[in-house]
Amino acid sequence: MSVLLVEDDSSIALVITAALEAEGFGVTHCDSIAGRDRLLAANRYQALVTDVMLTDGDGIETIGTVRELAPAMPIIILSAQNTLDTAVRASDTGAFEYFPKPFDIDELARTVRQAVGAAQARGDGEEEAPVAGLPLVGRSAAMQAVYRMITRVLRNDLTVLVLGESGTGKELVAEAIHQLGHRKGGPFVAVNTAAIPADLIESELFGHEKGAFTGAVARHIGKFEQANGGTLFLDEIGDMPMQAQTRLLRALQSGSVRRVGGREEVRVDVRIVAATNRDLEPMIAAGTFREDLFYRLNVVPIRLPALRERSDDIPALARHFLQLAAAEGLPRHQLTEDAGQLLSRQPWRGNVRELRNFIYRLALLSREEIIDAAVVSPQLARVERPESEPAGLDAAVAHWLADNHPAPGQVYDTALAAFERPLFVLALRETGGNQLRAAQLLGLNRNTLRKRLHDLAIDPGDLSKA
């Protein structure tokens, strides 16, 4: 079995050659596109391993020639240009696998063997998927894992569960999957399930018929039907009430929805991407999240790293946000190397969202075109607060509104539900789960408390005195 290796770095080529030969492959090496095409025209190879940036051009852009010369030959692409753009371009060629540098040489060798085995069983062929409007930024190893997972779900409709802290950019992953996948011609509908009052969430997701409840003066088409033919992004899925979880599971299993107050089953064709900043497995154990729904959603998990886990990306992100700020009418600025390094050393507890807001504030307030560390430091000092200093309820409400963006007309109900949940949990823990004593502590009627606990999917039996 013979492999063609196209790599213009001789030291890397030697290491790859040794690893492939240890797997029993014969390796032919060249360092250019022209050399690759000459060898392919004259010989037959079981696999191609190629870098992207070669001495005479782009290895991805010229894959079409490879396909003409060897249609069924699997291709493994290597690249030091570690961006989502490169990962998607590699995937769009129908490549068997993409390896960002540096990579595990043993994993590469195993992948070549797998590719050869797959090619012997069947031929390859992939539809095209143009690349445009890529929303994610970063070349860190942590983001490379995200890019590779994204490319693997672009040509199928597997359900994706995006996991990560608040502010890491989970919706951007959902947008990338939609924009770059085969459903890009359909709608992308995003819904924050935590921002919808419990008594309205079924109507929002599944729609309702006229007269279904007080205030239902006309038929309403829900998010599932709005997303038909496209992608439905269910954000903060861990905060969905239990009753709505049951109906969501049924919709996912059957591929159809029934509007509230309706009798007709409406078929829907949607790709589901869900996201949460919560750890769902303890919630399953506590009975606040359905285990069967978890497994239905967690087909392809994609974990987004916190910004502190990808600090190398912070200067690039900061410059990206400066460009976005300028495009939105703010003054244009340039970030110096020392300023980027200073930003990289910050904790950014609010993750990418906090960094973005800080950079926009810098763009607005900085008078000089060049932003260096001396400009950044005073602004950082203004936002830093000693750990012992309480934030205050006003600040907490402001941060919550900034992070959750409740829909107009639903701000009060959504904020009230978000405030009640931790308050009720604390009261129940204080009273050992006793609802009567908790109601007395809170100054509420017991029936009122019981109804709100049901609406918020809080199980008193799971809460004991701290």
C-alpha cells in the first residue's frame, strides 16, 4: 500500500514518513502541487496526505485536480492555518480528515489506515458547501476541537448539544452549523427557553390555535413550524420546565408538533441544535431534567471552552471586536502587542461576551488610534472589583438583563421567574424541603408557593437543609 505525502517542511515529512512506514505503508514524498499532480498522473496511491500551504499554491484550492486524477482516493489534510475557515474548507473538499498542526503523529497514522480501509469498502463523494460569514474566531488547540466537530455535522442532521459557560458563544456555533451546512437555505430560528414564562413556552415552541386560552385571539405558528426546513436553536435548554420537556421529547421522537388547543399533527423538518450552560447529569439525578430527553439531544456534544482555557486567542478576538466596532460606526483603533498580552492575562469571568463589551467600550472611549497597554490598564481598573465587595442587586439585575435579553413584553415575567428560582431553592433548603414552613418564611400562601414550584420545575423533595 502506497501513500502520497505532499509536505514542504522536510522535518515534518520525515516524521510522518516514519510513522506511516511503521504502519506498513510505502510513502512517496513531494513538496509541491505540480509534483503531486505529476505523481498522481503516473501512479496509483491508496491515500493522499497533504499540507495546505505549499511552495506553489494552496493545497485545498487544487483538490479538484486530485479528484479528477484519483476520484476514490481518500485525502487527509494538514494545516498550520488553524481557523474555522480552513477546517470547513478542508471538510468541503470531502477530505477524510483534517489535522491542525501540531497534531498527534500516531493518530495521523491510524487515520490513514482507517481512510484506506474505508476507501476499499466504498468510494467517496461529497456535495459542495460554500464558506461565508464564518462567525467564530480563534486558533487555539481548544478551538480546533470545536472546529473539527462542527465540520463533522455539516452534511447530516444529527442533533447537536452545545455545552459551555455563559458568554462562550454557543449561539455562534449553532449559526456556524446552519450557515455552513446543507440547511443554509432554510430559516435559522433561535429561542431562549429560559426567557419564556413557563405558562407560555409550549405556545412559543409549538404554536396555538385561536381560542386555545385567554388572549389567544388568532392562530399562532410556533418556533418549530417557523424553522421548518432549517435549524431550530434551543438555548438554555437546562432551564426548560418539565412539562415542556415532555412535549419537546415527543416532538423530537415523532417529527411532528400539535399546536396548543389543536388536534392536528403538523409534520416539521428541522435540525435541532440545543445549548446549555448547566451540567445536565446532576439535574437528571435530581429529577429536574428528563434523562430520555438528554440522550435525544446529546447525540453530538460540542463543548465550547471558557475564554480562560484559550487565552492565546484573546488578542485575535480583541482585534476582531475592534473591527466590528468600527464597522458599527465607532472610531477605528489598532491594538498593540503589549495591550493584547495584558488582555490575555485577565480572568474574563464573563468569557467572550465580557471581552467584547470591554473592547467596544475601549473603542468608544479611547482618543488615540493606537491602543496600547497604558490605555488598557485604566479601563481594566474601572471594571475590576475586589472579591469581597458585593455586587449589589442593581448590578445583578443589570448583568442578568444584558446576558439574557428577554423578549419585549416578557421582561417582567422572565426576570421574576429567574429571581424566584434561587429564592425558593434557598427557602426550601432552609426548611428541609417543608413547603408549609418555606411558605411561612417567604410570606406566601402555601398553594401559591406550590403552584410556582410546579411552574419552575422545582422538586422540594430534592432539597434538604444546608
